[in-house]
Amino acid sequence: MNCCLLLTFMLGIPLLWPFLIATENSETEEVKPPEGIHFRVKRGWMWNQFFVPEEMNKSSHHIGQLRSDLDNGNNSFQYKLLGAGAGNIFVIDERTGDIYAVQKLDREEQSLYTLRAQVIDTTTGRAVEPESEFVIRVSDINDNEPKFLDEPYEAIVPEMSPEGTLVIQVTASDADDPSSGNNARLLYSLLQGQPYFSIEPTTGVIRISSKMDRELQDEYWVIIQAKDMIGLPGALSGTTSVLITLSDINDNKPIFKDSLYRLTVSESVPIGTSIGKIMAYDNDIGENAEMDYSIEDDSKTFDIITNNETQEGIVILRKKVDFEHQNYYHIRAKVKNRQVDEQLRIYHSEASTTFIKIQVEDVDEPPVFLLPYYIFEIFEGSPLGSFVGVVSAIDPDQRNSPIGYSVTRSKMFSIDDNGTIFTSNPLDREISAWYNLSVTATEKYDVEQISSVPVYVQVLNINDHAPEFSEYYEIYVCENAASGQVIQTISAVDRDESVEDHHFYFNLSMEEKNSSFIIIDNQDNTAVILTNRTGFSLQEEPVFYVSILITDNGIPPLTSTNTLTIHICDCDDNGSTQTCSNKDLMLSMGFKAEVIIAILICIIIIFGFIFLILGLKQRRKETLFPEKGEDFRENIFRYDDEGGGEEDTEAFDIVELRSSAAMRERKARRTPRAEIRSLCRQSLQVGPDSAIFRKFILEKLEEADTDPCAPPFDSLQTYAFEGTGSLAGSLSSLGSVVSDQDENYDYLNELGPRFKRLACMFGSAMQSNN
């Protein structure tokens, strides 16, 4: 205990040294005298260093005494305490200068208080001593336990790590004063975790003390204790826990738990089909558990792949199986890790193996063709029923069913029950050189068993097409052309296929031996046409037709007669045939221009007709009775049948009709259609004299008959009145009550003559162009 007090005193000397210096300096510090008095006063403060322990339970704890050497004990001096904490935490006896702590102090909250002291002479009311600062230090006691501030702690360490491997370091802190004895000196110990882990007492470093296997236990909870005062009696402690996880290393190889797997496969399944799965187990995890499967199969019928998600081995069919050939297979499978560290190779010295027995199931299989495809050849032009080739299929099953054949996707060939293919239509290589057939084989005992095979038929060429011009030639020759002038180079083509390159021979026909033109064969499948005289006459012979014989090199060779058309042209002084071509082109262009102009005129007339209709709809109706001299030019609808006369009066009452017409006349005319109907009905009662009416009709009929532009078809001629001669009234459908037509007859009266005039103008224009 004495050692502890001595240590505390020695540690406190550096802290109190500034205050000792301040006390020494205060003795020589100048004291300000009252105003008007000038003298120097020596400071006389006297006190010891003040310390107060924290966490004192007393209500008033004496700390020390402030005293001035001028105080002679006659109680005339008064001591005052100033500064933060004065009056509420610290109080002073004004007569004696004793200082007391009236509250419990906590060094961890505040370890130092700076106060000021003052002494006053009560008789004069003046300061005997100037204010002076002093310090009250709170001394530490061991009242705080160690705490781990970085909780929670987690660590990962590889399994099978050697002893002494660093795991993690834990650190605790103590709020007590580290300079006050051992209050903040900590020691670490392991409360839980032996014998696998250990901890260094002073650093808190956790290390492995024995090897551990993750497959047995992958997590460990370790409890660490930190105790202050280096573990002496009365020390405080704190604990924390550490979760230590073992990471996996590839120290286990995959192992088959079954020594034999049984699988089945149907002989009808296609190649690549999965027929079963096998599974090996690896106690490792993650990448260390990834594995690859392999099989040992001398027949190379099966293969195995790895499902990377489930780590299963999937056995697939690599080659078709045949029950009649082999009905079971016995293979061996192996498994090994995909990634193995060289340092851990000792754990994977041998691969795990197992056996797989695969049973083949018999099914009724479709026919099988002897070849995967067939290619046949036949010459074009062969007669119907010509032999093409033979296909053959067999039943792979034991019962060996008879086979029937058929040809699909072709009308050019047929096949019999023996698989022999014949032609059923003529073949032309120039139309189709290859035919892609599909021959179907069907078992007669089971028609659902069908298989097909492609058959390719090549049509071979025979020389059945004569050569011909490669293009259409139109030749122009000037009248002043000289003899021997080259006017055209010609070439030929042949639709036949030649084993060797085509070669053509050009000659004039026998009739053209004394022709005005000659031909020279260039021996390169071209020939040139030359003039054979000087001068031509456009008026006498404007066009020449020259027959050219072209012969190919086929077997047998074929010859064709082709005609060249040669035009004689009126050329310019330079004798250029291009001028002739331009002239013809200009003629052609002139004809095309006439056609274009005619089309434009038609379009203008159509649009004008449309605008005219729209304009006439907006015009007001003209006078009901036009002048006699106005040009109508309408055609007349002639009605030859007027009914039965008075015999029809039994069917209706004429008087009633007349009264109805009179009533209708009085109604307001709201539309042009109603106006026309009203006019027709008015004709039953009012109108001119019958002679005047007859004369009006005859004049209009004469105008229509003599009009040269009248159309050859019937058109509607409307009149303002019809007369009063018929008891039945109007025969026109325009006056019918049941008429449901909505035409505006106002503008039709004016539209008819104008349209005919436009048609006449258009017809005249076309005749002048032609």
C-alpha cells in the first residue's frame, strides 16, 4: 500500500510542478496598491497541492486550506473562491480558507478543475492579495471495467491449419487513468475455446493450438476475458465472444456410395439422349466439391457429362444401340475433383470408381434404308417409264416385315414395290437439272412404321437446243456506207450444257450468198457483219433482213437460222450511224411525248369536271323556263308505252290524283329535288298550248339529231313542263313519291351540254395527234 502511495506522489509531481512555479512567482508579484499610494507588496499566499479522490460518498469532503501569510488569526480576513465549480461543487470557509467538495466527482468526466482565490480585509474592504489561480485534480480509482469496442468479432481460418496460426486479435479499453497505478493495465485470458485456441495475455492475439477438421465442425465460439490491475485482487473484468469459422480446403475426394448402377435404354432413342444419372459425394464444399466424371467404354457407345449445379453425372447415348446386335453393356465410371492443389495432391492419390450396367430395350423399329441418300442420273428426253434407279430398305426387327415404297413431293417419278424408280413425265434439263425426291418406306405389317430417304436425280444433257443470238440486234447503216464497213458484232448462246466449252460457227444462209452484207467468223463465239457494196437507198430498200446460220459443237451439232434487221438511214455528212440512231430515238421520243400530252389532257379534263360539279352545286337555280334560243343539246328519253289509257282509270281515281297534285303544289320547295317534282306535278294543270309544246319538242329533237358531238348513248333530257295531254299526268319517275334518289337535278341541266363540248374538244385533239 505504501508503494502505491509513493508511486502516486511521484506521478503527481510533474502535474503539480507548474503550480509550484506559480506559487514561487506569486511571492514576488507586484500587488496593486490603493489609488494614490505607491509601494510594492510581497505576495503571501500559502497552500499545498489539492487532490480529491473520485467517487467519494461523503457529503462534504475536506480538500485543503487556502491561507495568506498576512493572516494573523484576528478573523479580519475573508476568503473567496471563484471559477467553474465554485459554490456548487467546491465551497470554502470564508474565515479559515478550508476548501470542501460537496458533490461526488468522476474523473472520467472531468479530471481537472481550475479555480481562483481571493482574500479581502473586512475592515477596509480591500483585497489583501490579488486573485490567483490554483488547480484541484481528481485522483483516479479503479471504477471502470475493461470494454471491447469492436464487437462482434468474427474470424475465418483454413481447416487443418498448423499450430500457432494467427486467427484474430481482440482489443479492450479501460476508461481509468493509465498513469495511476495498474487501474488500466489489462490481461487477456481464454474462458472458452480450449484446446483448439490460445490467447496471448498482453496483446489479445488468438492463435490455433491444434489442427481442426471442417467436416467435423466448421464453427467455434471462443470467449475472451480482459481484466485490469494486471489481474490483482479487486480488478474489474469484461468479456467478449469470437465466432471462428473454418474455411474448406480440398482434403476430401469424391466417392461413389454405390458400387453398381443399373440403367436402361431403348434402341429407338436418338443420339444425345440422357439415359440416366449417377452421383458421387464429396464432403468438401464450393469449388473443392466440383467434380468431373468419365467412363471407360471400349464400344464408345456412351458418354457422361457433369451437371455443374447438382454435381451429378449424366450418362448420354453417343451411338445408336441395336437390341438385335447387343442387348446390354457393362462399363466403368470414374470421378475426380476438377481442381486439386499440388500441396493437397496426397488426398487425391486414387480416383473413385463404380460400374454401370446398361440394358437395351427392344422396340418395333421403322424400316432402315441401306444408304443414307441416293443419287441417280438419267438423260433428258427419255421416254415415259424409263428406269431411274433402285432404293432398298429392310426391317431391322426379327420378324422382317415386307416393305412398301412411295415417292413424295414429285409428279415426275413413280416407284414400285421393289423400290425401282421410273419416270412418269418427260424430263427437260433446261427446265430442271436436279430433282430432290423423298422416298418413303412403310412396313406392311405395321403401317405406322415409316422412314424416308432423300433421292437426288440429275437430268443429263442432250444437245436438243440450237444456238441463238445472245440478244436482239437492230442495226443501222448509212446510205453512203462504203463496202467492207463493219456495222455490227454478234454473239450467240446455247441453253444446252456442254461437256467442253461452247463453240459456235457463224455463216450466211444459202439465200444470202449474194447479199449486200457478208459475215466473218472470229472463231471466239463472235462474228462481225460487214457491208458488201457501196451505197444504199432509203427510198428503195429501207430495211434488209439477213439470215444468219449458227451451229454449235454438240453431238450431234445443231444449227439455227436467225434473222438480223438492218435499217438504212439518212446520215449526216460524217456518215455516223449514231445520227441514225438518234433520229429513230427522236421519233420514238416524239410518239411518247404525244401520249404523255394526251394523258395530261385527260387528267385536266377530269379535274375540271370535278371542280365544275362543285361550282354548280353552289349556284342558284336559274329561270325555270329558259329562252327558246338557248342551246340545250340534250337527248330525249322516249317512252313508247304510256299505259292502258282509260282502262287504267279503274285502278285509281284521276280526280283524286289531280287534287293531290294541287295540294302538293302549295307546299314550300326546300330542295332542288322537290322543285323538279313540283314542276312535274304542275304540268297536270297549267302549261302552254299543245301546239306550242309540240313545236318546242320538235325544235329540241332537231337540235339533238344535228349535233355532231352528240354521244351515241342515251342521256336524260329534262323539261320545265310536259303538257296536259295525258290524264295519267307525268310518266317521269322524277315525280314519283317513292323516288329515293338524292341527285341535284339543277346542275345536271347545265352540266350535260358543257360535258359534251369538252368531250368533242378532247376527241378532236386526239385525232389531230394521231
